[in-house]
Amino acid sequence: MWTDFFDAVIFSELEGVRKPSPLIYQRALDALGLTGPECVFVDDHAENLPPAEALGIRTVHHTTDPVGTATIPDSLLRDPTLV
């Protein structure tokens, strides 16, 4: 149902694993065909960030400012060679 909107969809109940297990992040990377440094993970629970960081994924802890949070991944993924 979500395949038209996202490159990959990972349902923890289907995977049999959930955050903060590093396995769920690795499965997402595998499904996307990307490495950790090519990705940014945003979560409102700080305890979910370290396992993603261990895989090289850049992380953003969302708190209360959705507009502020939304600008961070863009800056982290910006390719300086394209600017």
C-alpha cells in the first residue's frame, strides 16, 4: 500500500525485530541498497539513535520543532560538490 510513496517499506512486525535493534536498521539499508553514511535517520526517541549511528547512519533527534527538524536531514545529505 505504501510502495508508491517510498523506496522501501520495513514493517517491524513482518521482520520480527524492532528499534532499537541494529538489525532493523541494517534491513532498511539492505532494502534501499545504501550504506549508513548515505542515510539520515530521524526519531523522537533518543534511545533509537545509537544503533543507527553504529552503522554509520547520521541521526537527528526530533523534539518539538517539526520545521527545524525537517531542515536538518537536507543539510546532512547535501552533496558539497553540487553546491
